[in-house]
Amino acid sequence: MTSHLVTGIAELVTHDERFAGPLGVLPDAALVVDDGRVAWVGPASSAPDADRRTDVDGRAVLPGFVDSHTHLVFAGDRADEFAHRMAGARYTGGGIARTVAATRAATDDELRTRLAALVAEARAQGTTTLEVKSGYGLDVAHEERLLRLAREVTTETTFLGAHVVPPGVDRGEYLALVTGPMLDACAPHARWADVFCEPGTPLAFDRDEAHAVLTAAASAGLGLRVHGNQLRPGPGARLAVEVGAASVDHATHLDDADVAALADAARHGGPVVTLLPGVELSTRSPYPDARRLLDAGVEVALATDCNPGTCFSTSMPLMVALGVAHLRMTVEQAVRAATLGGARALRRDDVGHLRVGARADLCVVDAPSVAHLAYRPGVPLARTLTLARTLTLD
Ligand code: NIG
Ligand code: FE
């Protein structure tokens, strides 16, 4: 096997506690990759030999971003809905039905092409692990199809049949479908199940319905995730704690009891709180307060939620910048949330850090420190570093 030495790293974020600060940073560092894994990290002055060598020329390197929440398999466009919102309309989730209609009408190849383009777009901005949900099929055949397509690009696939009750379908019948035949068809293609738990949004699911969806999914062997507390205070976060979900996502409206429950659960591997500030940006809504969760000891992840309705962005650097600008995060907290936090939300220990043994997923920042991700918002500095015969920045 060919080993590869990366040199010229002005700042290396490892999340290795042996190194400095909250991110385990090594200045003037080098890193050796062997067989796709990190084999050595340390000061450039003591770097070992390797078969090949890449010089990143004074740039910063961090673990590839882990985007633990996306809805990337869909067809159609809702730019008009976005424009109406910016003119004063409110987000209600009603547009989901339009994406469902467009997605059902698309061929596998049309969906595949769109999905591949979005994955490439994410990768070009430093994302190396992506979760992808279904949820725009909403019948057995289409949900199963979306998960089959998602599985072509990632192992982190999530069954979101319980996104909304499709218009014109009886609630009770739909719940029976999602917890029965649809789950049976989708579970073989999914690692996770998710539910849009938002009482007050008529097409979404209340606490008891969401509980039924999650317990059925757990019995089918799926890990659990929850869309909760997005539009108003509600039961999502506490339900996530109760059922042992890996994460509760959005979590924009948490009360003190929610934070206390999440903090208590955090002591024994409770849910990661995945904040999605691109949604607040794209729906012009108040941002959540990440600092309140971090101060309480809760693990926070940042993700894009990339979807055609509430945030059509694949950019993890944007989420880091928003985390710092609007969620009261320090640069270190935001960088951790976009890497290690995402990995923890997916219960993965092979990604999101660059300790020896990690997958060699490297994000290189065209700047001397990772602070530039937030310091220079909107500037395309982050890229995925592909280690091949020659250096490729894609
Ligand atoms: O995560 N909240 C529910 N689902 C998506 C939005 C779906 C859509 O509007 O198409 C979300 O924000
Ligand atoms: Fe979402």
C-alpha cells in the first residue's frame, strides 16, 4: 500500500486531546495517510518518510465536514416560495407537497443526476460524510426508491416516510403505512429513521404519532433521529431523549426543561442537538442559542438541512460562519460542531477527527487558520483534499 505524507500544514485540527486547545491543534504540522487512514500526525520537523508527498503550502487542514442532516434526493425547485417568504409569507411546510409531486414524476436517472451534482457541490466545499433522508416520496414505492438512490452515495441513509401526511390521505391510514408496509420496504435500505414532530403544523406529527413511528422503526433495527422544536416549542427534544435518539435536529425553540433533559441525557450518550442555521437564514427566523446548550454540557452539531424548502445550501462553511455570527458559538465550537459534532450525531467514530486510525478525510482551507471559515464568510476557502498521485483540490 502507498503511504502519503502531507506537509506544509500551518494549522492542523485533529480533535486529539494530546494537542493544544479545544480542537487539538498542531501548528506547523504534517500527517501521514496509509491505506486511506491517518497513520501519523505530528510536527513537520519530525515527519517520517512516505512513498508520496503533498505540500499544502501554509494552509490549514481539518477533518472533512460531517453534514449529518440533508434531504438531497428530490426534484423540482421552490425558488418562488422562497421569494414569497422574503416578501413576508411564513414557512408552513405546505410546499413539501410540491416537491413530492415533482419527485414522484422524475425518473431514477433524473434524481440520480441531481443528487450527484449536490454531493459534488458539498464535497467541493469540504464535506466528506453526508447523511441523506427520504421524505419526498411518501408512498411505499417512492420512499423505497429514494432510499435506494440515497444508498448509492452514502451509508448514512434515513427513512423519513413520516415527513408529512400526504395531502388527501387519511392520517390514521398513513401512520399505519409508515409503521407497517412502508417501514418493511424501506428498512433494508436505511440506517436511520426520522420523523417531523411538530404539533401545530397540521401535516406534521404530534408526540404520540411520532412516538409510534420511532418505536416501530427501532423494532425494525433502525437508529432514531427527530426533527423537533423547529417552528415553536414542542415535545420533540424530550421525545428524542425518551426514545434514545442519536439526535434532535432544528431545536430552535427549546425551553429550560428541554435543555435540562438534554443536559441530563448527555451524561450517558443522549441525543446530540443538531442546529441548522441555514434554515433560520432562509426562512428569516430567529436563530437558536447554541451557547446555552454547550454551557449545559450538550454536544452540538451543525448541519445544512439542504432541501428545496427551508435551506437550499450544501455549504458547511456557511453553517460554521452562521454558528459564529448568530448562534453565539466560538470559532472552535462551530468547527467542532461541523466535524466531531456531526460524527457523534451519526454515532461514527471513524470520521470527524484526525486521530491516528481515522478515515483520511481531509478538508483544506485556503488560509493559515480555520478561523478564516467564519472570518471570511461566503469566500470559497474550503475544499476536500483528494490524495492521489498528484494533489487535486476538487
Ligand atoms: O428539515 N421540517 C421539515 N422538513 C424540512 C423542510 C422540507 C421542505 O420544506 O421541503 C426541514 O426543514
Ligand atoms: Fe430536515
